[in-house]
Amino acid sequence: MDDKLMLMIPGPTPVPEQVLLALAKHPIGHRSGDFSKIIAEVTEGLKWLHQTQNDVLILAASGTGAMEAGIINFLSPGDRVLVATNGKFGDRWAQICEAYGLNVEKVTAEWGKPLDPEDIRTHLEADPEKQIRAVIVTHSETSTGVINDLESISRHVKAHGALMLADAVTSLGATSVPMDAWGLDMVASGSQKGYMLPPGLGFVAVSPKAWEAYKTAKLPRFYLDLGKYRKEAAKNSHPFTPPVNMFFGLQVALKMMQAEGLENIFARHDRQKTATRAAMKALNLPLFAPDQASSPAITAVAPVGVEAEKIRSIVRKRFDIVMAGGQDHLSGKIFRMDTWALSAIATSSLPLVPWKQRCKNWAMRTLPQVPVCLLLLKLFFNNSG
């Protein structure tokens, strides 16, 4: 691409041109009637995306900020919480809980493996007095490309009676997260993933059960006090100064998603995931997550015989494409590609023939282990007839 790098990282993800144009509009007053209409519209769109009738609140925050809000508003110092973790972000939620003085217990799985819902069920059944107040789970673990069985986990949590707090930062907008049907009490997400927006907005969906817990929760909060957001949202307003232009972009992004339809969105991401993983397998590149627990949003690859960082470097220099590396102990051992970027490439108006020829020429003279060109070829041929 001539004027910008193509992001194929877990976030920020590529932003459609329609959304970029909306972001470039002149701001309006955040206490104006016009802005109130936008809040009302996007709030309904967010409920549609979350498949819920519950409150969905909008914060000026990252996904981590949304998760912190989703934890501290419903718990008190010393409360027992169960954090199920199999990656960096599950670990992060445990760190947040510890920072606020919560009594953290963990169920873990190896990075690259899914959580076993039965482990969570067993841990909860060992708490007959129902002292565990909340269970925290990452749906799609960004650091490894693993998706966890949130539906089954939530079923066990409901049987126990604890709050089910879900990190859907990477999954929402890429796969179905039916909040009401699964009985989720809090769902957190961020704008820089499936929403097709830059970083800057965090979203927290809250169930009636969680609001009941809010009434007695005693952890300190001010800017992240969700009660303030709920009160103002009822008036189509915001408790603090919001990033107005991000709401413009959100309005357009939600319209685009609604025009495509939820099932089509989920099917598209699943196709991109399948194509990505098939390309890796064809090149004998080991996949980090098992097929049965692979995230539709992110694919992690653990190359053998060639350094992951060398692949990332070549792809960036030759193609202006940025892929993510591994985190923590996986640094240098894996690289990660998102499927939002692949969707953007496959549906863009880039001239297909020059790209195809460029990929063919490049693939013949560089490392055969580098998968991106073959993957792009597959996508382009499938989308250009």
C-alpha cells in the first residue's frame, strides 16, 4: 500500500473509509440535541450487537478500562473471585483484582490450550456456601488465538450463582456473544477490534443481576462508576466529556454491521479463519491454537526452523504489512495475524491483478515459509472470480 501500513495485528485493526470520513467531521457539542440523538442510535445498535436487552454503556477507555469498570462496580474488598486464565489477558484481570484487594483464586490452562469448563465447574462445586462472588473469563484470548467455551462456562457459573464477567474484547463483532441467551452478567469490549474503529471507546454491558450487586459493592470508583453512565444514558447523555468524533465513527460502523447482518459477519470471520489456518497448514507452519478452539479473530503461528521475528520483519519490509509478535514468554516464538485485516483486504477496492502478480513474483524469490502472500492470493482469487 502506498500511503499506510496494512495492520494485521489484534488491534488496532483497519478502519473502513466510511468510518474514517465520519471521524474527520467537525465536532459538535456533547450536550446538544444532535449528539443526544447519536447516543440513542448507537446505544440501540450496541444492544443489537450484544444480542441483549440490557444496558450497554460507553466509556472513553480501552478494553482494559472497560474490564476494570466491569470488575470494580460489582464487588467489594476481600470478595472471593475466580479468574479463569490461559493467556496474558486472563492474567491481567487477575492482576486488576489483586490491585483492588480482592481474594483471587485461579483456574488455569496452558497458553495455547482452551480452558476446561469442567475445571471451573469442579472449583465452583467445592464452594457450597457460595462465597465466590464472581467468575472472570476471557472469551477470545488475544495473546494465543484460543477461544474459550464461554457458553458452557457461563452455564456452570449460573448453577453456582456467582456473577459471570466476560472479556469479549477480541470476540465481540467476530463471533456470536449472545449476552442474554448465555446469561452473561457483564460483557466488556473495545472499539479497536471488531467495531472497526480506532482505540478510544470501551463498552460495558450489564445485566439486572449485576446491577443488584452494584447496590452493595464497595470498591472505590469515580470516573469508572457505571451508575453515573447508566443514569446519563437514560437521558441519552454522558456523565463526562466523551470523544465526540468516535461516536460519529461508531454510528457509521454499526450501520455497516447492521447492513451486513450478524450471521453474515460471523460467517465471514469464520471463512477468513479457515482460509488463514489452511494456508498455514499448507506451508507446514504449526498453528499455536488447536482447530477446535481457534479464535475467529486471531490466528497464532509457531514457526519451526525460521524465526517468527524474521517472518514479521520480511513481511513488513516487502509488503508494508504489520503482524503481531508473541507476548511475554512467547516473544520471538510466535506471530499473530488478525482476520479483521484479512476481511478488509479481501473486500477492498485495491486492484487485484497487480496484487496477484506482485504476490506471485515475491513468493518465487523469498522465504517459502512466509505465508502472507499465499494467503492473500487465496483470498483475492476467491473474491475476484
